[in-house]
Amino acid sequence: MSGLEDLYREIILDHYRNPRNQGELETPPAVMAEGFNPLCGDEVTVHIHVEDGVIVDVKFGGHGCSISLASASMMTTVTTGKSLSEAKDMIYSFKQMMSIHEGRLEEGSEETGSPMAGLGDLQALQGVVKFPVRIKCATLGWNTLEQCFEELDSQ
Ligand code: ZN
């Protein structure tokens, strides 16, 4: 299991050091939301540009711990190009992954149709569930993306 954990640590550090899709988008047409995790001091902004129900561009910014920024970076890579409903499914799956007890995750990565299917590198974050105080770090970018959707709905 330690080899896998090393790989996961590498993935998280890679996204932390080389964040994908960092920046901002012009609003409008993009919408933006800000998320804050007072437990850790993480602050994340998420900008999304949606056209015809598809997320054509996602950018994130802010500052915080490696978990919060790596998770936000991964979030942008998997949601870009997805429909709103696909992205909402991903948010749901990711939050499920972060709340499921560790023991049930052992074989999950190979199962098709499991909650984690299609999450790819995001599975690297499942180790975080062992550290409950960090779960809010990992879900911050996703909650902020959800706030963007609420912003869209209110327009
Ligand atoms: Zn944090």
C-alpha cells in the first residue's frame, strides 16, 4: 500500500507545484465564486465559463495548503469540457469519496460504476479521509464550484 501512497503523494505535490488552470476569467460572461475554509485558512476562487450547458473554461486562484490547491487544480482538469450535469455528478462522486469510510475504498479503483469511476487522479485524494480535518481542504474547490452553479442559476 505504501507504493500507492507514494504515487498519490506525488500526484498531489505535482498539482500543488504546477497548478493547472490557475487564473481568472472575465465576468461576465464567466461567473465566479469564493470559498473559504476557516479551519485551515484556505481561500479559493473559482471562475467558470458556461456555454450551452457546457463548462468551456474553468480557472481557480487563491492560496492555501497543498491539499486545497491540488484538489482545486484537479477539479479544473476534470470539469473542463463537461456538461453541467456531468460536473454535478462529479461533485457528488467526489464528496462521496471523501465521506466513505476508508475500508470500503480498497478495491474501489478497479470497479466500473463505483462512485470513484472516472475521477482519475482525484483518487489520490482519497487518502485524505484518514485525516478528517483535511477533508474540508480537499472539498473546498468543489464546494466553490458548486457556488458558481448557484450563481448561474440565479442569473
Ligand atoms: Zn487546507
